[in-house]
Amino acid sequence: MSGFDLAILNENLGDLPTLVTKQGKKNNSDKNIACFLERLEYFNKKYNLPLGLNENEHINIGAIEIMEKLCLAGIKYIYLSEHSCEAVVPEPMKPYVSLQSSGIPEMISLKGHNEFTVKFLTCRKLLKCYITRRDAGLLPIFFL
């Protein structure tokens, strides 16, 4: 991947693996769950992420994994979009926009599969770690 300058992830982050809390039936083996939990601990330590603190929070582990892989590959520009995301209104817009959000990724049932809203604040925190670590002509992080 290091031969590329731009990665575009358009409407696919919600389809990546998500750690689901209080799941009624097991869809993954204990081995897979243990692997994801190990990665979760790694991300918490390496990037100082507060993942797993809320016992009801679903965690977009696949989105976090792909963000790290793109950053480690040295991709200079990363475009992320996901219609189903955990929206947060920026402070300057709060007087004009009212938005209800649970603050945690939520399951969306689609035909043939489920996907989860993406918590971009986690992706943003991980990306900021890499922007400050390398001296490249990067565009500033911009979230709509």
C-alpha cells in the first residue's frame, strides 16, 4: 500500500467487524473474540483510547484496524465517509443545530447483514497520533 498517496473509504466502515456487547447469541468463536479483545487492549494502550469503558458500547474494531494499517503504510491522504455515523455537532453550530445521539455505535439491521454506526471521534484520535508523528504535507483533519 505504501505506493499510494490516497485511500478512499466511502460507505464501508460500518460493514467492518464490530465488537458487540451483550449479544444474545454467539456469532464468533471464543478465539475470534479473544483476538479482538487483545487488539482492543493494544489500541487503548498505544493510542490512549477509552475503548471498552462503557459496558454497553459497541466498538468499531474493524474501522480502527484499517485506520492504523493505512497510517502505518504511510498513506498521506485518507478520505473517510460513512452515512451511518455517531454525529456530534461542532461547538460553533450548537446554537443552530439540535441533534440527538447516543454517543455509542448503534446496530442498523439491513437485508442480509447488520452494520453499525461509526464513532468517528475514535478514528480522529488515532489519525491525530500519526499526523503529529510524521513530517508530511498533510491536509488538516476536517469533519463535516
